[in-house]
Amino acid sequence: MQFDERCRIQLDALRQAGRAVILAIETSCDETAAAVIRDGRTIMSNVVSTQIPLHARYGGVVPEIASRAHVEAINTVVKCALDDAGLRLQDIDAIAVTNGPGLVGALLIGVSTAKALAFAAAKPLVAVHHMDAHISAAYLAYADLAPPFLCLTVSGGHTALTEVVDYGVVRTLGATLDDAAGEAFDKAARVLGLPYPGGSALDQLAESGNPRALTLPRAKTPNLFDFSFSGLKTAFIQLERKGALANITKEDAAASYRAAVVDMLADKTLRAAESTGHTTVVVAGGAAANRGLRTRLERETAARGLRLCMPPISLCTDNAAMVGAAAYYSIITGKATGSLTLNAEPTRSL
Ligand code: KG4
Ligand code: ZN
């Protein structure tokens, strides 16, 4: 039987059974990751090999270096994920992979690996959207979480406020008009002389700084739920050029900048919860690791009686466990279709 036809039959059987052990692969940017997830909720293994030290000397991700590093790591990472789960490839029900958005060369390594494994082991293949994966990380951390809910997704490449109306189905309320939140943190970190990706280091410095040391702008956007960070970034760079940052500590500069980003993210999220009536707020993506954002949202959602779901940091930054969770719901809702013609889609929309 042809691969695609068998894949359809296998996925249908998994949908009807409601059960699936999924081997998931993620290579969209600078982490080579593989995980084994049972029934969309249980992490049997979760292996991440980061390339950050390779890119740090260039101040950002170098796509060719990322692709090469993925090629070198992928087989070992997949083997580790299977070993940690105590399973062999034959024991897996489906193979999932992020096929976009992301860096095309990086995505292709994951997609080619997943296709080869699926073909060799006669397993169905499931393509996952990277943002759907970030959102689905919350299903791993909160066993009872189910749509609908409001989701703030803040990563190195995306920033969006969405209503998750069903598994894998989102309605976008707003998105960034320029930089992503993670990018905005990383660029300010660079101004402060912190190594790439500086978001986490800036966050660390901000913990002991004065958030009112600098006056920085909070952008207003025509659509209330859109975001814009370029004005803030430019203001910060101008202050550095004028020497104003030399008069205060790095901690104070970091705290002031973080407060401006967090104000914009938190204000819009809370207003979106109010206007849509959602009582559950999920935060997803690498920049959800930001302690300033976490503390602020914890305080303000509690004051409004909202449920806040923020996965642990290891599930917020890129990983394959979240890909396995998204793939499970894609199978269960009958959306998953696997084909050996699957390709990387660097600009795939959700
Ligand atoms: O989701 P992610 O791992 O990769 C993408 O899909 O982009 O997000 C990475 C981004 C980077 O910009 C990184 O600096 C940022 O998340 N990030 C943080 C923190 N930890 C990671 N930004 C602010 N504060 C943090 N603690
Ligand atoms: Zn990501």
C-alpha cells in the first residue's frame, strides 16, 4: 500500500482509539529536540540539544550553522528520546514534526528525519505548526486545561494574542507590528553588552534594578490588541547613544526596559480577557520565561479571579514535547494528514 493511504488509515485508527504514543521532532530554529508523548498529556521523554553557544559569538542565529548543527545532533537526540522513554521505534504510534514557521534549512532537517523514520518504520507522519506547539505546551503542564481560553504567545519570532477556540484552532486578536517580544528583549540586551540571546540575562539583571530609573515609551496601536516594540527599542538605543545609560546601573536600565515590555504585554492581555470574557489565560513561548511578566500576570490575574496557566520554563522555550502534544490533538480532531510530500514551510500561517 502507498505510504499516504496507509498513513490515513493509521491516523484514523488512532483517532478512533483516542490513544497515541508520539515521537516528536523540533528543529525550527536553534534547538535540536525530540520527545515521546503519551496521549497528548504525558511526557515520557524530552530531549533538547541547544545550539546557543554556537551562535552566541555571531550575536544571533546563523541559519547555515543551525542547519549543520541539526544534522550533526538529530540522530543522537532522537535515539536519546526513545531510550529515555524505554521504547523502540516500533513501539511508537506516530511521528510528528514541526514543519513551519522557522528557518527553512533548519526545518528541513527535522522534516527529512521524520519522513525517513516514518517511511522506514511504516508509521504515520503528522506535521505541526510551531505556534500550535507552543500553545499546546500548556496541555502538558495543566492536565485539566481544555479550550476555549485566551493565549498570549511570546517567542523570539512571534508575539500574538489569540483565542484558542478548540484544539489547534485559533482566532487572532492581535499580533506584533514589528519585533517579537523575545527579539525586543534580545536587542535591548545587546545594547547592554549582554551575550546573545540576552533576553534571559536582561531578565536576571532586571530582578535587582529600579524599573522607574528611565522613562520609556509604551506604544499605542490602532488595534488595541496589536503590539509594537520598535519605538521602545529606538528610545533605548537613543538613550545609550546620548550616554544616559552610563549614568545608571545596568540593573536599573534592564529593569526599566523590562517594565515597559511587560506593561504592554500584560495590559493588552488583561484587556483582551475582559473584552472576550475568557476566564483562563495561557502564556506560551520562550519569552514567557520572563520573570517580570510572570510575576505581573500572576498578581493581576489573581486580582481579577482569572485562571493563569504558565508552563514551566523548560516547556516555554523550544522543545519537542509541545510538538507531541499538538500532534496528538491534530490526530484526535481529525485534522492530521501525513504524506511523504511533506515539506518545510518557513512562513506557514496558523
Ligand atoms: O520560543 P523560543 O525558544 O524560540 C522561538 O520560537 O523564537 O523563544 C526564544 C526567545 C529568545 O528571544 C529569548 O531571549 C527569549 O525567548 N527568552 C526570554 C527569556 N528566556 C528566553 N526573554 C525574556 N526573558 C526571559 N527570561
Ligand atoms: Zn519557538
